[in-house]
Amino acid sequence: MSEPASTRKPDPGRCRVCGNDVVKFLDLGRQPLSDAFLTPKDIGHEFFYRLAVGFCADCTMVQLMEEVPRERMFHQDYPYHSSGSSVMREHFAETARRFLETELADTDDPFIVELGCNDGIMLKTVRDAGVRHLGFEPSGGVGRLAASEGIRVREDFFEERTAADVRGREGTADVIYAANTLCHIPYMDSVLRGVDTLLAPNGVFVFEDPYLGDIVERTSFDQIYDEHFFFFTARSVGEMARGAGLELVDVERLPVHGGEVRYTLARAEARPPSPAVAALLAEEAERGLADPGTLEAFANRVARHRDDLVALLRRLRAEGRTVAAYGATAKSATVTNYCGIGTELVAFVSDSTPAKQDRLSPGMHLPVVPPEVFAKARPDYALLFAWNHAEEIMRKEEDFARDGGRWILYVPEVRVV
Ligand code: SAM
Ligand code: TMP
Ligand code: ZN
């Protein structure tokens, strides 16, 4: 058995999928960990790394140039709670229902394994159906929330070694599923060998992550941060699958989290690919998503959006307006640190997550406060960091707009609404 994936030192500048050269096209500078919300005693002890993105000319995979050690990001105090959004709760209930009606309906004793089950947002529905399941969740705090609700959780990273262990104890899985998690895992070689070991002969490996096509189209550069190591396309996922004896057999675009794609992989030649695969591949070719020029143009737009946003915030402050922010997202670490948005431009950030409240945002140290404080303070403007939850948040905060408050958005363009 090979050593755990995390202990092997990666070769910088080498593609983590195919091993060829990765060429940098965007540098967002020195950045803190995106989910490391600080207490005052943490100031001065923050971990920083270089956030730059590159492109593999061989397999086309877009990826970070530097890996942050996984234990720094995913640990007991990992603060992201998936169930904080009602839209996402419904999305994952529907996802689980679909598995239960299709892949998990055809076998006697179906088994589904989830990577990054977090607080159990998806597996809850599987548990209710009495179907055998296991959630991998290395972040103990959120994993325990799932376990306390009767969901089976293994507090561990998914990789070749842990996958083989599950296979030995519990047999093969009909579905291996990962939402907003596969793109978090740089040691893809180990993960794919783990999938190969654990997946049933006719099983499926399904994952959904932010789609490079949407990121480029919307210039949503804040999708780039320590935890998001890979930025997938149908083309790059297809190449990755091929290299692992798997095949991309279906794709589905999803509206959640600012635009994602759900990819379905099966063992090579086990299932015919759906027409959606060829259609998305053709669309990507047409858009030039694998052309370096497209990515360079994206990088130029990123710099322009930064300049536009900073100019707007400076103007508002010069006019004496009060500005706060909404949603202490991991994404906002990139925006605030890349644009240099500190308390002189934005007074505080409102967030509903208890684990983030009364802390300071990573790097720029904006105070994070509960929504009640936001409601009371009634700033003139609110910079919406959680733009991917815009509808849900604007509905919740309709009093703010009714009383004359204005939202500032920066995706796909900087604008006030
Ligand atoms: N699936 C949930 C969702 O979509 O809301 C949670 C997504 S959260 C952004 C990513 C999760 O992946 C974290 O809870 C983290 O602890 C977990 N994770 C990170 N590396 C992992 C690995 N190697 N195996 C399994 N889970 C992992
Ligand atoms: P996400 O974009 O990574 O899902 O993070 C969303 C953040 O926004 C998370 O910290 C929770 C917060 N949030 C609110 O404060 N109020 C809300 O209504 C929603 C949906 C999210
Ligand atoms: Zn490559």
C-alpha cells in the first residue's frame, strides 16, 4: 500500500492529473486561508500562501500552482456548514432522491459513499430511506453534526488507502458522490485509485463543482481560493477519467453556487455516454475554454473588476456613505485580500454562521457579525460577498432594500442594484 497522499511532496509546476507542465495565467498574490476566521489572539500568526492559477497544455486541467497542506484547511473547527442555505438543503434532498430512484434502486443492498458529507445535508435523505451509506468527513466538527443525526460518518480524508479500507470492510459502492469536494483535493491520483478500488463494476462516480465555463463567463474570480484547487471542464474531466480507466458518461449544468457542472463517471465502456457530453464538449471548444488566450483575457478582466470595485467603494466612502458586507464566504477572502478591502472601506461582514461570528475575516480582519447587527446598523450599502445566494439573501433582507439600502454586486460586473 502506498503512503498517505498528503505526505508526498508534489512537484511544483507539474499538472496534478497528467504530470506535464502547468503554465501560470493568473496571480492573485499572497493570501490567507479562506476559512480561517480569527480571534484577536490569532492576529500576527496567520498562514499565507501564494494564490496563482495555471493551465496544463496537455490535459487542459486548470489548477492552483501551490497546494496548502490539507490539515490546515480541514480540521475540527472547519467553519463551513452546508445546511446554512435553504436552497442548498433542497438541492441535496433532490440529489439524494434521484440516486434513490435510479442507481440505488436496482441492487439488493445498495451502498453510497460520499466524500465531504459535511453536516449531512445530502445523506440525511439517504438515512431516511434506510439505505446503506458512509460519509467521509475529515473536518471533525461538521462531521459530528452529521453523526449526531444518525448518519454514518468516517472522520477521515478519502484517498487510496482509506478507500481500500472501506472496500475491505463493506464491499464495493454503487455510487461514490462528492459535492464541492473533489475540486478541493490536489492528490487526484490517489483519489482516482481509491475510486477504482471502491466502485462496483457498474457503479458511478458523480461529482459537482464550480464550472470553469461559468467562472470565465462571469469573471467570478472569487471562486479561486486555497480550497478550490481544480477548475473542471467536461474536456479536462474527460481526459482525467480516461487516464484512470474511467469514462465521462454524463454532464449536467447546475445553477447552484454560481454555476456548476455535475459529472458522472463510469468504468470505461460500462455505459454509453449521454448526448449531453458531446454537446458540452462542443460548446467548450466553440468558446475556446482550453485556449490560453481565453484564460489570459479572463485574467485581464479580473484586474479590471478589482479596479472597478475598489473605485466604487472609495467613492462611496468619500461621499460619507456607510458600507457593510454580507456573507463571510471563503470566496470573499480572495476579493478582500486581492482588492485590499479593509475596515476603511467596509465596516463589517454579516454572516449567519455562529462559528464565523465575533471573529475577524482572514487577512483583512473585517469583523464578522450576526445578521441582527446588520439589521440594526442599517448601512447605506451592502457588498454581497455571498452573491451565489443572492435571491435567498435579498428575500431574507427585504427590509434593508425597502428602507433604501442598496446592494453592491461584483459578479458578473461591478454594479449597484
Ligand atoms: N458536500 C458539502 C456541500 O456541497 O455543501 C460540503 C462541501 S465543503 C466546501 C468541502 C468538504 O470536503 C469539507 O467539509 C471538507 O472537510 C471535506 N474534504 C476535504 N478534503 C476531503 C477528502 N480528501 N475526503 C473527503 N472529504 C474531504
Ligand atoms: P458559500 O457561498 O460558500 O455557500 O457561503 C455562504 C456564506 O454566507 C456562509 O458563511 C453563510 C452565509 N449566509 C448568510 O449569512 N445568510 C444566508 O441567508 C445565506 C444563504 C448564507
Ligand atoms: Zn495535465
